[in-house]
Amino acid sequence: MTEPMTGMGMNFKTVVWALGLSLSSLGAWAGGGDAVEALKAFGRDVHAARANFVQVVTAPDGSKKKSSAGTFEFQRPNRFRFDYTRPYEQLIVADGKQVWLFDADLNQVTVRAFDTALGATPAAVLAGSGIERDFTLQAEPDLDGVQWVRATPKVSEGSIRNLRIGFKAGALVAMDIADAFGQHSRLDFSRVETNPTLSPQRFQWTPPKGVDVLKQ
């Protein structure tokens, strides 16, 4: 079955894997250490967060780019919500049991079981215990004041080749996802809030009447 596309320009599973890791990184702080330690610190210190993001997807040859933007929030365990507001309205919501991907223009929602959607990698990352188990972490040289860490999946059968997560002044500022086909997706974060009070209803969603529901 052909995977539905999203504002990221990647298939459903790649999207949710990547968002899962971005959530695991959000709000981590270095505390004087390097980016690897900043990434690990999240599991100890951040239980919920929200932020704005701008995302640019680049084709393997670098000739085509797609830009999107929106907001996201998450709360442990395993609940998150991504609202794409431009150029198209799309929504990704996870309640820990299911993941919904709603495309307003297509009037269509794709539903998957949480574990099936995330595969073996970022599900544990969201719970704060899967980073070192599922990824090989390597600090990279600083660039323009940003500390970078590369996370490479230990199982190479998935859609993600590697991810690079950037921190500046101890806070998450960017993430770059490289998929198995050479496509890159760069996310830049702003207005990051860590450990806010979030309503449980933010992570519950019911398809509107008349929406086509695809279960995978």
C-alpha cells in the first residue's frame, strides 16, 4: 500500500518516527555538557513541552524544497500533537494507543496502532529510555554556535538513515532528518516551553463526520 504523504513530504512511518525523536529532544538542556548529554538529559527532566516549528524538506539533489510550519506539544507517556498550519492544514495526534494523521484538504485520516506506527525505535525514546538502546549517538563539531549530535538507528531497515539534533545555549533549536532515499527534512524550533500544564484532551481526537478513515 502506498504511504500517505504529509507536509513533511515523507511517508507516514518516517514522519512519526522523526517526530518521535524530535519530541524526545525537545527542551533538553546541556548543563555545561555536550549535545549527547543534552539529549540524554531530556529523559530525566522534561515531562511535557510545546513549541513552534518551521520545516523545510529538500529533495536528494537539492533542487526542490517544500516549506511548512505549525505547532506541536507532547506529554508523557507517548502522547503528542502536531498541528501543521501552512501551507496546508494537517494534524498528527497520538494518545499512546493510536496515531491519527488527518489531512484536511483530502478530508482523510490515516489511523495506526501506536506501536505499529512508531516501530521499534522512537516509542521508547518518547518514554525516555530508548535513546541509547535504539540509536548510536555521536557528537559532531559545533557550527555557528550550535552543538550537534548525530543519532543513527541501530536497525538499518527503517525509513530513517540518521538524524542530527542541534542545541544552542542549552536549548533545542533544530533537527535535520535524512531518510533512506537521500531526502532531508530540516526543522527549526522557536518559543519552546518545557513542562507546561497541558490538557489531556489535546491528545484525544475523533474524526469529524464525513471523513474517510483508513486503518493501516
